[in-house]
Amino acid sequence: MNREDIQFLLMGTGPEYARLIEQRDRLNLQQYVDMPGRRFNEFCITALRTIDVGVSCDRINSYNQHCTME
């Protein structure tokens, strides 16, 4: 769609992290997709205050059902 007014922030790591970095770079999406890895405290608070949409891909369980505010 040739949009340039969008930004994605993918926080965290996991078994696919390196592959996702490679795919982002191969598709030349560095300008639109930030992948800082695992972050804590102030970084997360600031990010959560500035996002329009947030998605958690964790499977639902008794712990993350409450911490992701589903």
C-alpha cells in the first residue's frame, strides 16, 4: 500500500528472533520495524504509553491472562 506512516515495535526474544531479524532486514523494513529484544522497566512503560495497538502472542494461561489484560 506504499504507506510510510506506520511503525512496529516487536519486543522480546525467542527461538525465532534471529530469523525474524534476518527477514526484516532482507525485506528492507528496518525503518518501520524496531526489534530491540527483551526490555524492562522504563522502556516498556514508555512503549506501552505510546502505542495505538498492542498484541500479545502468548497462549492463554492463568498467569498471562491477567498480565496482558485480556
